[in-house]
Amino acid sequence: MFTKEMMEGFSELDFAVYGCIMKNKGHVGKMTIKELAEAAHVSTATVLRFCRKSGAEGYSEWKLKFKEYLAGEQNTLKDDSETELQSFLERIHSADFLDSISKAHQYLAKSRCTIFIGIGSSGILGRYGARYFSNVGQFSLFIDDPWLPILQDVSEDTVTIALSESGTTQQTVTIASQLQQRGCTLISITNSGNSVLAKMADCNISYHVTEKFVNERNVTTQIPVLYIIETLAKKLHHGKAPDTGC
């Protein structure tokens, strides 16, 4: 409900109202404009200006929007993880998914080094992936600086694994492109096969789970990514490289 752009226009008094609301989420819906103003130590006129800056014409409309926002926040993280995982586990037996795993494995089986890249939650998974690959005997690195300039060519037997739930994260796309231009084969692991990162990759593995957000922060499950990383690493360890071309 409160976007970055919206909050950039808040004054100190607006932030006083905002802070009071955040501390009293469960009670604001029952408060009159006078009660909220007194709790925030501001005037009712200030509360009205805050409501308008928040996209509402008045206090009553703002309370309705805030009630809908709270309801959406609660529903976003409903406990449907079991159903979500069951759907993913059904997809891992599909021809498309198995083919993408096979193609990625073929590239990795011919490589001597794997570079993981990702930002935020995907970055944490990238660090885990580099360690997991190294543990099974595949020399791997994780680049944790999204602005690291790639100034020299890399070996053709180096593979980049780019992680991005949206497949559109600017920093990840940029560094993936730099590595690709320097000679790296690019494998992307994304939620959608229609994203920028998926389309530019030599091989994409997509997992197709429902996106979830809380207060505009992405909380989409990343369990499928862990499964994909570990599956590829185990295939490398067992040396089951496919014979067919990509």
C-alpha cells in the first residue's frame, strides 16, 4: 500500500502518522480521524493530507483501502506450501523439465568451472550452489558483486548459472550478458521461461510456481531452485552425461 515513490513525498509529520499506523495496525480500522491524530501527535488536517498522499480522497476511503491491504497481506502467506510443492513435483517428470535438466547437465559435464550469479534471495542460493557444486568436485565460484566489471575473456569451458525468480533483475541480466559475451555458456534458473534471462540463456530451467508478495517484497518459494541445483550437482557427481546434442 505504501510504495517507495509515495513515501518519498512524505513529510516529517506524514512519517509520524505512518509510524503510528504501523504500530497500531490492528486498531487503526476502529479509530476515528481525531483519535489517530492524537495518537500520532498531529492535527486532523495532517491526517487528511496523509490520506490523500496515500491515494485516498478522505479518511473513510483510506481506512477501507488499509483494511483491504491488511486482508491481502494475511492471505498472501496462507499455508498452501504443500499444494505448491506437489504441483512442482508433478512437473519435474514432464518432458520439458527433464529435457532442460539434460541440456544443462550436458553443458556442465563439459565445463571445468561454474560461476553462480544472483541478487538478494537468489544470491544466497547462488552462494549455496557454488559450495554444493564444489563439494561434489566441480570447481565453482559465486560472484556477489553485481557491479563487478568483466574485463577479460573467460575460458570456453566455463559455465554461468544465473539465478533470478523474475528473470528480469537488471544487475543479474547485465553481469550474465557480460560473462556470455566473454565466452561463458549461460544457464538460467528462473520461474518463467518467457523472461529476459530465460530467453538470452543457452539453456533455461524454469519451475513455474505462484509468485507471492508481502508489502511488495517477493516471498515466492525457492525450494524448487534448491532441488534444481542439487539435482544438477548430483548428476555431475555420478557422471551421467547425456550423449545427445543440445
